[in-house]
Amino acid sequence: MSDVKPDQVLDLKGLLCPMPVVKLSMAVKKLTQGQVIEGIATDPGVMADIPAWARTSGNELMSIAQQGKEYHFVVKKVK
């Protein structure tokens, strides 16, 4: 996991595809360039969906990891 302190933490627990990506995308739009957001989800689909979203959106996926039954990821707004 990244040691960067996030500017915002997004609770995505209990949401199923595509909602974690939809909620992340909406939250990132409100950030300023360079800010960091951490997402916490329970849907294992985020392990593939979040990296794909980061590539297509042009934002930086700083880290992604499973911690127990949760999936934590950190994204930096680039665009």
C-alpha cells in the first residue's frame, strides 16, 4: 500500500460493478490535479476495473491491494 496520505477516503464497501468505478470517477472529478484519493471496496472486480479505469482516464493508480475481505487502492488525479 502507498505511504501517501490521501486527501479523501472513499467508502465503496457493499457496492458491485460498475458502481465502485462510477463513484470513484465522480469523486476524482471534484479533486484538483495532484490530489490523492483512497478507495476501499469489497467487490473483487475492482482489482481489474480500477487499473483499467486509471489507464483510460489518464489518472495514476499508485497502489492496489487486497487486505482481508477489502480491496484498497490509491489514485492520484493527473488530468
